[in-house]
Amino acid sequence: MMKQISITLFILFVTLSVVFAQSSNAATKEQPTQQQQPTIPTQQQQIKDIIYTVKHLNSETPRCTITFKARLVIGNNENNGLMNSNDKRKVITTTCVPLTPQQKIEYQEQAEVLTTTIQSDLTSKDSKPVLASLPRRILNDSSLQYETVKLHLDATNLNLIGVSHYLTESPVSNTPKESVYVEISVTTMAQKPAIEPPKTEKEAEEQQQSFIGKYWYFIVPLVLISLVNAIMPTAGGEGEGAATGAAVAAKKK
């Protein structure tokens, strides 16, 4: 009886070992295929020229455009991410000219505050227009003849995250009177804390299967030992009962 049980358990152990070994080999072969990724082009190849349009109030027609050739400075930490249209003429080009006195008068008549909307041509969902404003008293000051536009970009995706628009009495960085001084600042934003979403029932089942497939050689012996321990007392009890019955019968004789 015990010999048959031992043979059965041994066959069961060998069968389970072969099955789990084949499953592990199949998973190992499939893993590199799932991890293969297409060749990622360099950052210079990915980034195109970004065009920013500048509009005032409710006008649909851009007053001017700013072109930022990011591929020429990507990965360059020069000036800590700060660049301007005077020092980087090949990187930053504009069609902007300062506000004329007539334009200032017209804007003052339309609103108390001159709102400036700047938007890039990036197509990502996080690319949104950003507003800046100038009060009427600034426009009314004839001594403020030099115009400055500053763009603040996110270093991870070059999205526009902030703008500044103001007038000054003296030129910034020797900017000619007939042009607009443009400065671009690339800022590294703090990353948002990653919140792990709850696992679905399918993901939990896959994780459990992977656990069993990884530690099957520990689980199977434990199961076999438990089966042997469960069967041995029963077999032993039957033997002792038979011996006791034989002894009682002999005494009666």
C-alpha cells in the first residue's frame, strides 16, 4: 500500500515539475518580445520649430509670431536655460515690432486692461494658451517705448507654462527700438507624485499565477509532504487495528 502511494506521489511530482518548467520557459521566451521597443529617434530629430502667436484682447489675428528653434539648443545647459533674441538670433526669431502710439490709443479705448494671449503650435493636450496683462496707465505712459515678452517653458515637453509682457523706458540688453526683446526660460518643473491605481481582478490573478510559477519548486514539495502526513496515520492505524484483532483472537483460542 505505502509503496503504491510513494510511486504515485513521485509520478505526480515529476509531472508537475515538467509542466511548470515548460511554463517558465515559455514565459521567459515571450518576455524579450514584450519588452522590445521601437528605435527612439534622438531628441534633435523629435523636436520641431515651435511657433508662438501673440494676440491682444479679443482679436483673432496675431499681432506677431515668435519662432523658437529648440533643436539647436536641446541638451545645452548654457545660461541655465535662459536665452534671448539678442544673443540667440538663430534660435529665436520674431516678426514682432513694438506697439505704436496709435495702437496704444486704440487698446486703451477698448478695455481697461490690455490682455495678451500667447499660444504655441504644439499639439499636446497640455499645450494651452497663457495670458498676460498690461493696465491702461502703462499704455498711456509715452516714455515706455521698449517692449519685452518673456516665455517660460516646461523642460520636459516645452509646453508654455507662463508669460510676461511689459513695457520699459530703456532698452533691455541693447535691443533696437524697432524690435521686441524676447526671452525664453526653460524650467524643470517638480514631478507630480505617482499614485498607483488599484489593480484589476485580471492583474491580481496574473500576479498570483506568476508567483506560483516562480516558486513552484517550494510549493510542490510542501504539498507532497502534507499529503504523505495525511495518509501515513491512516495506514498506520489500520495496521495497528489488524494486529490488535489478531492478538484478541489468539487469546480466545
